[in-house]
Amino acid sequence: MFLVSSPLFAEDTAIIVEWQQFERRVRDDLISYEEGLKEIDRWWNFLQHAYPARQFDQRVFFPLRGYGLKHVGGKRGEGFRPSRYEFVGPKRRIGHPAQDIFVHDGNQDSLEDKTGKPIEVLCLTEGIVVSTFAEWSPDPEEPGNGKRGGNYVWIYHPALHLFAYYAHLQEVRVDLGQRVAGGRAIGTLGRTGTNAYAERSPTHLHLMLLRAKDMRPVDPFPLLKASHESR
């Protein structure tokens, strides 16, 4: 059961902890397909009342400071290959339902080659932080190893009715339940995650958008194309 059901709920992290627990169960294959579908529907019914779209700014910002559309993988965002992907169940690892945005990090130290500084990952548009993970380690003996996304942040963006998954972060700078403005830094980019950590992988942000009502993938490219760049 939800801890609260009032549409006036704003930043009480108790309810958001429940969504993070749901996300963790999906991530770690601890929930059935049928139960997962019920949870998706339950959360959609709750979120649209708890966070009315009209109360959130819908301006969209490019999610990497100092970068733009030309850094998105492929000529026109061909990297988005959703195939038969589903958020829950056996198809959730099928395809590539996201866009990868590549940065200048030739020596793979997670610092911008020109400035020598960390690359800030920005909030796409105003939203609520619903899950964070900052415990990834390449050491198989350490907790957090083996997570494909490495360190990551999930944000629910009410104005767009979308969840955004920002993966392969180095540092997470937001807290669970926090309301974050569009264009604000939510972390820094890194090389965390099973595949991103490998030397063969260029440093990049993995950005996935899912419709809140059914958790089906949405191509981020049109939003990235229309976004404001933050310098």
C-alpha cells in the first residue's frame, strides 16, 4: 500500500522510497512480469495525481553541459533501437531503448579533455528524483558490481509524463525525493557499469526515456533536438 495518497504530496521521500524499491526489484530480477505490470499501472495512477503536470516546468535542456546534438550517437539518433524492450519481464534486456551521448575523454579518466574537469550531467526537465544508485564497483567482491548502468539516477518528469534514466555516472549529486529544476546538475559523467567500464567503450551518457503510463520506451532524440544547451 502507498504510505500517502494525497494529491498535495510534494517532497515526502517516504513514498519515493517505495518506487526505488520497485525499481531495485526489477533491476535485480526479483519481481514477476505480472506483478510488475500491476505495479506500473498502480504508480501511473498515483503519480499523475501526486505531481500534476501543470505544476512543473516543461522546458527541456540538453543533459550534458557543454555538449549538444552532434554528440548523440549515430547521424540522426539511430542508436535508439527499442526492439521488443519492456521494463519488466524477460524482454527488458532486449535492444537499446536509449540514446548514448559521447564526450571528449580520450584517456578515459572521466574528465573533459579540453578543461580537465568533470562533465556535468543535467536534468532534462524539471522533475522528482525517484531512485539513485552510487555504489557501483568493478571489483566482483564489492556490493554493486555487475549493474549494467553503473551509478545512475531515475527522475520522473511530470510535465512530459516520462521517466528518465541517466546511467554511467561517476558522482550522484541529488537526493531521493528531491525536486530538481531542468538544466540543474544531477551528477557527473563517468565510466561506471559493466560495459561502460571496459576500455573498448567510449565515455558516454546512456539516456533512456519511458512513458510513465506503461513504461514503454520513447526516443529521446526529438527532445534532445529541441532542447536548450547549457554552457
